[in-house]
Amino acid sequence: MAEIEIEGLEEAMNARNRYNDADADVLKFDKDKNILAPDGKIPDKLKDAIKNLDQAKANAEYKRNIAARDYQKHVETVKKSIADELNMNPDVIEAMKGVKIKPIDIKLEDYGPNNGGQTNPESPQYHVNNYLDQKLGELKNKFNSIVDSSEKIQDNRGKMTKAKDYVKKILSEMSPGERGLFGASAIFGIISMIGYGIQGSDDKKSVKEFASDRAGCYQLNTQTFELVGPCKCGFTIPYNSDDQGYSKWPSDCEGTDSNGTKIPYDSQKTYKEQVSKLPFCTTNADNSISVCSYTEGACSAYDSPDPGSGSCEVGKCDSKFCTQSPNDKSCKWQNETDPTAKKPITSMAVCMDPSDFVLQMLHFNDTSSDWMPTPTPPLIILISIIGVLLMTITLIWYILFLIRKERKMGKK
């Protein structure tokens, strides 16, 4: 039976998808323009082409702004829905002493497993965290029911492998068009959700910490679902709130020198030369987190003869997860252009928005009927049994009929 979806959640996810599509178009048009006019000087014969690119970029930016506005509106609907549900709970009413929880009190980005350390029952976030614990606990149980279905797997790494195999099975049943729509980033999102669903409440990391830990460059083999990363690739990426701070990511994509002076991105320099002084993620006007415009280009293999190559060292991965297992496959960046490399390998930059991540996990839980293996309904089982019985009776009757007919023919 399908979960009752939180009001506004489906619409918020659709708006976020539209935002991501439009944002990818903006980056693409910027890249195309830089290819046509790398030094900023536009030849006369390319003026019309550049004009068309500028217009296309403006249209994409408009769509992105509309999607961002719609997303925020639907997120408010989600928060109102959660607040309404909590305000109808007798235990919450008693603990809050009749004070209503308002949508503005709900901080999805502050959620942490096991109530995130909240101990004050008069705090709205205490009840929000309890609500999310319950909802995302359902998601974890569903993941565990999948990975433990055939054998008991205690090791988290083993559970992750089995869960990835399940995602691979789902995708193998899709048509090529459906897989294209699904996309590498969506695959990564599901694998990340599986990681948080299986491991989140065990390591007690907050969503902010989990998101910050996993910011970086990734490679995904869309056939084997092997992930490389997160890798810093020369960037100084804050891994947690105590290291420069998740909330202190800059609001624009400019770096700073040792004196704190702003250093803008220079398209005339290689990524390798300057990424250590540039931010990886940016905080947008709507407080969402996204990658900087140049970050995607930097998240590819570094090739010294190629001035336009990325900044990731082949065979390496600077990551907090690789310090104890540097020989693990997830710690070795591959050259995307290497003809001997397994295809298709997709490189991407990932900056998780904690609030958005919680919404995606809630949506994933509420739509579990779409991805969970469902048992055969009892009615179908009953009809199948009746069908087999009828076929058996028919076969027996026919055999008896032939025997009687043979006997009659023998008497003649």
C-alpha cells in the first residue's frame, strides 16, 4: 500500500528537477560561449552565435528563477503540512503546553538522527526531529528489508553493495529513454540516500555533517555503479561544521588570498593553477547550496598538455574516506578519455543541500511503492491457485474421458 505523501512534497521535487535542468543549461551556455570567445573578444562572424547563446542563457536563467520560486513555495507547503500534523498530535500538544508549531520553526537542515541531540520537549525542533526520525526510520527499514531479504548482512559496506545491486536491477528494467531521464545525478542521489538510510542513525551524523562530508568531485560508472569520491581535487572543501563551516561557504564564487582579498575565477588560467583558492560550493540567494560555475569543469582528470583539463589527479583521491584505504577503487580517479577505461564513466561535482536532501529522502520514502519489491496480493495468489486447480480438474476429466472412450471402443 502506497504511503500518504506529504502535501507539497511531489511539487517541490518537480520544481527542484526543473531548477537543476535550467541550471545545467546556464552552465552549458557559459561553456559554449567561452569556447567561441575564450579571450572575451568576439569575432564579427560569431556575433550572431554569441547573441543567440546570450539569449538562450537568459531564458534558462528565467526558468531557473521561476523554478527556485516554485520550490520555495512548495517547501513552505511541506513545512505547513508537517506543522499541522504535529499540532494535531496529543503528545506534542501536551509537551508544547498548547503552543502551536509554526512552519517557520521547522528547520529541515538541522535534522540529525536520534533526535539530533534535542532534549527540550518544549522546542519545536525536538518534535520535528522526532517526526523525521520516524519517517526516515521507515526508509531505513525498507532499505534493510531489501538488503537482508536473502541473507543477513551485518557489515554496512556489504549492505551498501547489495543496495547498489538492487538499484542496478531497477535500472536494468528501464527502457533506454527512462534511464536517460533518470540521469547520473539521480543515481548518485539514490546511492547517497541508501548510504544515509543504512548508516545515518548508526554514526549519528547530522544531515549537515553528512552533506558536508560528501561535497566533492565524483566519478560514477553507470554500468557497475562504482563510485569514486568524494575527492577534493585541489579544492579546500570544508568537510564539517568545525572546518571553515558548512554555513560559511561564500555567497558568491570568488576565492580569497591570505589577506582576505577577493580573487575572482580567471578563465585564462588552468583549473589546476587556481582551484585551491576558489570555493567549491556556493550559498544561493534562497539559501540553497549548489556548485560554483567553474567547479563542474574542474571535476575531471588533469592532463598537463591540455590547458582546459580539470584538476583531478588520475589514480588519486584526496578524501577523508581514503586515509585508511587508499587502494580502494573509490579512491582512484580515472581518466575519462582513456580508451581502456570502462564506459560510461560520468564525472560530476556534488554539493548537497541538507534541507533538499531531507525532502528527497521523505519523497523517496513516500513513493516506496514505485521502487520496493511488492509481495503478490493475496487475491492474485487465490485466483492463481483456483486456476491451477481448474486446469488439474480439466486434465483429469479429459484423461478419464479418453479412458471411457477407449473402453467403449474395446467392447465393440
